[in-house]
Amino acid sequence: MTDVLVYWRDYRKNTARADGQRWHSNARVFGDLVPGDRLWLVTSGKNLGQEAQQAGFLVAVWQVGVVQQNPGDDLNYPADKYRIRVTADEVESLTFDQPIPVDHILRPEGRDKATGIGRFLQGPRKLSDEKVRLLRAAAGPQMAQQWLTGKRKTNNPEPNTSKTTDTEGHC
């Protein structure tokens, strides 16, 4: 299983649509993903209205459902600019009720804490087993509670009762 860290620069804009879960990108790492792999989605405090605007926060963990060539059916993500589309398995993916502070895990050692986390996370990257363990530990209580209560996808609290479209993100 592959775990990939993704900085979600457009988190506020994409989640305002309250859509489903898709990611478009040209990054090679996305083309290598298979169903069951995971995307760990991080954004800045600024995108969340947090006091620590420069800090990194874990907002979601998506389990990959489908990896495909971008069919070009979304004008916001034309196939010539975003070759790959990854669609999350909505049943097995989590969006956290409260963002998880993970700056201490992701910020490179010795780097200025006043610099926005996005500067250090410009492209998606495979996570080491150690980083996955640390992220799981940080998200542990919220992750466990949401899994146990069946509240995985927070922007659609009543699954299968409303029309779901797709939220796009890209690197």
C-alpha cells in the first residue's frame, strides 16, 4: 500500500462546493496509485481560518477508489493540463470534523516556523512508514471516533440520500 502526502492549496475553494472527492494532477506519483492506496491531505492554517496561519493541518485521508486518465469532462481541470484523475472511495475515506495539527511532523527540521507549510510541500510525495505512523498517531482519536461511529465523510452526513458531485483538487 502506498501513502501519499498532498498539500491542498485550494482547500477552502474546493470544499466550499461540498462536493465529492476527486483529485486531478500531472504528478507521476498519482499515475502509480492503485485502489486501496491513501492520500493524506494537508492544508495551511490560513485556509482554515486558524490563528497559526503558516502551520500544516491534516484535513482528510482518502482511500483511493479509482485512478484513471482524465477524461476531460471538467472544464476546471482540462485533460491536457491534468492527465490523471484519482477518485476517492467515499465509504473508506475520512474528512476530519476538526483539522489535525501536523506541522511538527511535516515541517523540515530547522526550517522557519513563520514560513507557510505550503512552501515545503510543493509537490505530492510518498510517505515513509515512519511518517504514516506519526500522522496516524496525531489523528488517532478523531480517526478512531469517526470510523467507529461511521461518520467518515463529514460533508455528506446522510450517505445515499443526496446527490453527490465531485470536489477537485490539484497540485
